[in-house]
Amino acid sequence: MKHQNFIDRDKLYGLLNNNVPTESELNDILNKARKLKGLSLEDVAKLLCVEDEADIAKILDTAHYCKEEIYGKRLVLFAPIYTGNACVNNCVYCGFRRDNLELKRKVLTMDEIEQETLQLLRMGHKRALLICGESPRNNTDYMVEAIRRTYAAKDEKGSTIRRINVELAPMSVEDFAKLKAEKIGTYVCFQETYDPVEYTKFHPANTKKGDYLWRLTCMDRAMEGGINDVGLGVLFGLVDYRFEILAIMEHARHLEEDFGCGPHTVSFPRIEPAEGTPFSLPENIPHPVNDKDFMKIIAIIRIAMPYTGIIISTRERPEMRDQLVKYGVSQISAASETNPGGYDEDKGDTGAQFTLGDHRSLDEVISMMIDGGYIPSFCTGCYRKGRVGADFMDLAKPGLIKEYCKPNAMFTFREYLEDYASPATKAKGLELLKQLTQTFSKEDLKRKVEGNLCKIGDGERDLYF
């Protein structure tokens, strides 16, 4: 199938010219958002032009409402496994770039990947993201074997990784079909920037990544290869963030129209300093995004694409991450390392992709979540029950998915408390579960939840609806 460019650069920039909404227009847009049906491109363009502090507060309040209505207090946790930092590309902002001679390169062996997985399992993780640089050494066959070894690893308590997402370079339909056969969850690939003119400045044309259209259409090939769930993202700081948000909206629309299902997740990384990469220093970033604007754009995507998962990584500081979960974020990484072999006790001596902002342990992050009344979730039930892609959205949009998500989150949380939590975290976590159990209005569902929680306390594992 021939793939076309669906990003109209001039149209998107044009929508941002003198487009601040009136008070009446703003209120109409936010009232529309509270119906949980999403927003149009034109609506989002107006919200992106809002600068008044009081009006931004209204946007944040609406995002908080939408987040609570759809996701409640659930917050999904995962961690990345970097299998290699060798890369043929020369992206100016990335620590893995080919010309970075200060970086010590490493591609993990399968045994080393298993050891990284075991370290995550011993923390309590159940969901992993496999990620690497683009290199002949990290080809599809290598990643297929890496997926198998990650799924096969089992720690001393018998725990395994229940879901693997992958963040890999664009590939052919045939290679996507190979990944699908390995039972991956979401395929993630960042466009970095949707601006085709600026893209060439950051991604030299003589590299694989220099082909804008090949990257832009990778989700089409992924879905043609049978991948049900895909994750979008840009790297904020390269061009005007407002353009990027509109482009993400257009990408989602394109996928909905051509494949019947938009993105499962959208990720929001900002450029962070990387060893041997002067471009990534704050003074060199072309369009830095401050904290106020960052919170605004997270909130806008939450109300514009209400059923899409929003991911924030450990690039961000703890204070920022703790704030963003109120206004739209539904998935966070925790206790992450961004260099190959980084979970070894000596932390490895290979180069990292970027500087981390949040160095808290998984237990510390979960403790914070409990204090905020959030349910730490390691749930993978929908993926193993086949509730993915369009089928997931058919349940999510009328609100039916809540009957699965909240109980399943509670079950995986109870597992963590029994098997991996510190005594203090376990004590307050069990109290939170007791309170949450009383919030179910349907008596039969409440009894099922109580029954499964008791079974987990007695030693049963991996229970889900």
C-alpha cells in the first residue's frame, strides 16, 4: 500500500495565528470536553493559544474532571529495558547519536537481557518496554529473541513480565508481523517532530531516520502487520509545541479513519541533557517548553483525546510527575535506567540516552501514589483477554471498561504489597485497598473483588477479569 503524507504543515501553523478564544468560546469548548467525546482540531488550536493564567486553570480543572471520570485513581507503572545504545542515526539531540564519541557502546546479550528483566521483577515490575538504538546489531530477529527471553524470565517468587511494549525504529509490514507473533503489547515510535521542514535539521538525510515519510507512516505499516495498539509521541523542544499537538491530533484522526482505531498512548518527553550532546543543553534547545506550558498541553490532550493513555517518563522531576497525574497522565515509568545494563548492581558503565529527573525507587513512587489516593496498577488483563485496539475502545468509550480496570488494578496492587513492598508501604497500601473495596456500588462486583483480594492474600497470583 502506498502511504501519503497526512500532515498539512501550512494548515496547522495557520490555525495558530491570532486564534485566542473569547471567554464564551473557551467555556463552550470546555463544556464540550466534559461530555468525554473529544474535541475537534479547531477546538484544540484555540486552547493552545490560551495564555491567561485563569483560563489555563479552567483547562486544568476540566482535564482533572475527564481524567477522574475515565481513569479514576488508577495509574499504570512500567520500566524500560535498554537492550543497546549502538545507533546508525545522528539525531542532534540524542546521547546515542552515531558521532557521539564520548559514549561507551553496548548491545546486550540474551543472558544480559534476562538479568535486566530479573532485576525489574525483583522490584515488583510486571510491564516492560524494550527499547534500543537503530543498528544492524539490534535487528528484528535480535528483538524477537529479546522479547522471548524477557517473557521467559522468572524471579525467585515465580513472577514474570506479563506485558512487553516495544519502542523500535520503523520497519516493514513483514517485520511488524514478526513482532505481533511474539505477543507484544503496544508498538511505540516517536515522530520526534511532525514539521517536515524542521525535521531535516535534526535528522541528517544520509541516515535511516532522515526519511520523514518513512517514519511518519510507520504506524500504518504496524497496523497492516497486525499490531493492535500503537503509541505516538514527539520530542518537545524541537519546534513550536502547539504545532506538534495539532499534528498528533491529525495523526490520531488519520489512524481512526484508515484503521478504525486511534493511538493507544501518547508520550510526552522533553529534551533533557545527554552526555556528549551539546544540542541537548538548555541554552541550545530551539523551542524549550516551560513547566506551565507543559502542564497545559498534557491537559489539552487529555480532554481532546479522553480515552488515550498519556505517558510521562523519569525524564521529569518528581514534583512535576506528581502534579501531572492530576491533569491527564495515566502511565508512568518508575525506577528507570536509560543505559544498557543499567539495572545491574554496578549500574553499568555504558552511556545513557538522557539525564534522569526522577531517581526514586519503585517503592518510593508507589508510596507517593498511595498518599495521593492513587491505585498503582501493573494490570495486563485486557491484553491477555483480547480487549485491545478497536475492541478496547468499544468498551472504553461507553464507560464499560471501568468494571475491569479498577478491580484488576487492585489485584495487581495487592500482589505488589504481598510480594515486594516495604513494611510501611504495605501497611498503608492495604488500608487503601480496604477503602477502595467499599466504593463499588454493585454488590456482586464488590463480592468478587473482595474474594480475589483474599485469594491473593492467601498466595494465589495473576487473577484478573
